[in-house]
Amino acid sequence: ATTEIYTLSLPDALPIFYFCTKFFYQVDYLEQYIIRLDGLEDGSYAFDFTVNDKFFSLFPDSQISHGKIAIKTIFVKSGNLMNLVVDLNGKVELQCDRCLDLYLAPVKYKEEIKVRFGEEDLESEDIILKEGEYQIRLAPYFMQFILVSLPMRRVHPVDKFGVSKCDPEMLKKIRDLSVIDNSENIDPRWGKLKDLTN
């Protein structure tokens, strides 16, 4: 029997190398957002985290590229009863729905969530750990809480005089286009009536 040895050319190997490097980078970077339960006695524990641009780059579907959020957590353990309080405070860069310019939106959110051992339950909002699993991977929960905290309609805030901080040139273009659109959609009967009154 002969053994065939397959070799990859450099162009073929590069995508595989890039994928592996990116995968292990993601795993390594997100390790810092883990609470390890092994060795923790009953009591209350405080863990502080920070998420930044590197964190958001690992969640491209979130449409957030820039931001910095301080996250304080309180983990309480009493036997098999566990509770986690997450408190977020910071800012992320969003695109304004009105003028399409970028702006910094405040993020302030607090969530309390139960942690328990058991079988996976897609309808449960608890953090469910499998038997023998002794670490809580918080990164996806942090991302979820950040997205939940953001407003449905994302627009620039107003200044102390109540004036929008939107790009004034873009607002002017929007108003001009709105006027043109309205003039083109006027009922022709109203146009004739207007002619008669002139």
C-alpha cells in the first residue's frame, strides 16, 4: 500500500491559515470575558470588564464598530443558586437615521439574570450551564444587553437650546427633496383650483 501525501500551494493555504489565525484570536481575546466558577465558595464577587473596538469587531452583525463601555458585574453564589447582575455604562458610535452622520450614543443598562445548571432551554432567559461546566462566557450576553439598550430610532441628541445636532447641510438637502417630492405629488385638481384663484 502506498501513502499519498497532499500538499497545498501557498495561495490555497493562505485562506486556511487566515481562518485559523482569526478563530484562535477571537477565542483568546474573548477569554477575558469569562467568570470561572471552579474554586468559588459561596458569597458575592465583583468582576469589572471593559468592551471596546476590538470587542465589537468580533460581532460584525451588531453594526457597531466603535465604542467603549465599562461593565460592572456582581456574581452571587449560594450552593447551586447563582445570580448575576450586569451594569453597563458607556458610549457607542451609531449612524443617525435622520442625517446618516455618525454620533456617540450613551449606553446605560442594568440586567439581573439567574445562572443554573440544566439542559439547554431556548425559551429560558437564564444562563444555563451543562453539568460539569464551570465557566460563564459573558461576551455574547454583554453584546445582547448592549443591543437591547439602544433606541429603536437612532438620531442625534439635541443641544442645550433644543436644537438637533444633526448635520445641517444634510437636513437642508432632505427638506429640499421633501419640497420637490410634495410638489410633484400634488393632486392636479388642486393645481387647477389654485390657477382659478390667481
